[in-house]
Amino acid sequence: MKLIVKVPKLGLTIEEVTVGKWTKSIGEAVSVDEVIGEIEADKATYEIIAPKSGKIREFAAQEGDVVEVGAALATIDVD
């Protein structure tokens, strides 16, 4: 089963974020609550956490991309 990780709602006025960096690679295993990347908004950096264990299948956004809240960031093949 695949799980899509989306940009979380971070505040009332934040409508888009910039993908900072990915800390995992495609095909790499991740555990629940493990950091898979970072996003930046309003001079703050937020960690993107894996909601379930599995393997990174793909990244929907690349480092430096500007994406809207709710947009897909990554897909995880869930165990």
C-alpha cells in the first residue's frame, strides 16, 4: 500500500512552503516518526515526519520547489 505524505497546515496565514532538503533517498527504509525531510516557511524550518514505516517510493517535490499547503511531498510504500 502506498501512503502520500503531504504538506501539513502550519498556521493560519501560511499558504505555501519551500522544500528545504530531503534527509532520505528513494528506496531507503524509514521508520514511523522518522524525519524524511525539511520544509521552510516564514523564516522557520519544519521537519517532515514519516507517519508510518516503509520505503521511500518517490518525491513529488524537489529541493527548492515551492509547494502549496496540502500538496504531495513524497510517497512511502507502507509495510
